Amino acid sequence: MDTSVALGLKEGETAAWLKESEPISEESPRLRRLLRTLRQLDDKQLSTVGYMARSLVPPEAR
């Protein structure tokens, strides 16, 4: 059985969760630049940045 059929997709169709999401128009240019930079990092670098970012958020906001 074709995996596309098993997932309920038409032949050649890509699952929605595999498609890259469109940027939200409300995102600031600064946030879009940051996201572009983050996409260039490897897993270890991204994890490190994630820890740093979480440490900047006040505990009451988490």
C-alpha cells in the first residue's frame, strides 16, 4: 500500500505538517531576521540559543 494513500493524501500531495508555514504578517522584521538566522543553526547551536532565550523570560511569564 502506498504511504500517501495510508495517510489519506492524493498521489504527489505533501502532508500539511511537512510544509513550511507561511510567515505571519504581524511578525516584525526583527523577528523574521532572527528566524532566518535560527534556521541556519545545527541542533546543538539551536538548543543552546533556546536555553539562553528561556533564561531571558521572566519566571512569571513562563
